[in-house]
Amino acid sequence: CIRDSLWFYASGLKKTLLLGNVIVAFCSAMVVILIGLYEVTLHPDNVAFIGGFKAKPIYQFLLVYTFFAFVTTIIREIIKDIEDIKGDEAFGSQSLPISKGVMTSKVIVTVIVIGSLIALVLLLQYFYRTSDWIIFYYGTLAIGLPILIFNILLFYSKTKKAYHRLSTYLKLIMLLGILYIPLYFYQLQVTFKALGV
């Protein structure tokens, strides 16, 4: 399914307004879900694990991480479209920056970023209430703050080089998100141990 979606993207959807971006973001997010479905749900060694107390936070984490993968990928795809606007015009693409303009594209990215930050704040409130300070401060300083800085830099970016730097900066945010995984599971183990589970 993912392979076919990427083939359709490369063969034609890349030229369409936003649909190509959504397909790439969807495929990135599906990687997280597919790994989770196999490791947590379908793997025969985990049959007794399904529905247990330990499973719930992992399922929740998968949903949160899938959302993170989708959002960061679609933002990066739009930034790449802004960066490559001249080449895409020559190629006959109908990307968001070409169809609606660079400023409109920036506004759409900002709306996505604000939605993501609201979701992050709601998530971090839970860790604040449960006194999971490592996860709370990591989420605030290593994910929330860089995303906010990214959005501020976005409106100061005017050149192809500046948009390329933004794309690279977004890769760093993605890396920080990935580094959050072992931290989360370490904290989860600490919690389980404290509860005697």
C-alpha cells in the first residue's frame, strides 16, 4: 500500500495541490502504525500483552507519534515546495506555493504548527500532572520550543537558501522527536516499577 502510494506520488500526484504532500505525510505516519501493529498487536509473543495495563500507554504513544510524524512531514513537504517553487513551475506542478502563493503557504504552515502546539500543550499537561518532569521538560524545550522558533524563522525566510535551512532545521526537530522514544519508554518502565506492575 505504501509502495503503491509513493509510486502514484512520483508518477503524477506530486504535481497536484496538497494531495501529494498529504500522501507522503500519510506514508510516513503509517510506518509508525505498521511497526506498532506488528510489534504490539500481531506478534505471537505479545498475545498476553494485548489489552493489559502496560499496553494502553504504548497504544497512546503510537497515536501521538503517528500524529507527530504526519505533521512534521507535511510541514517539511510544504517548505520544500516553497524552496523548489521555480523548478516546480517549470515542471508544471500545481503545488501549494504556486497555486496559492508563498505567503498563503506560510499561513497554512502556521495554522498546522499552532494546532500541533495546542496538542503538545494538552499532552504535556498530563505529564505535568503526573510529575513526569523529564518528559515534560524534554517535550517543552526540545520539541515545543524548536517548533515555535521554526515558525518565527519561517516568516523571516525569503530566499531558497533560507528555506533549505528551515527544511534542515525541521529534520533536527524530527530527530529530537525520535530521541524522545527511548526517554518515554525509560520513564514508562520507571512508572511500571513504582506501581509494581
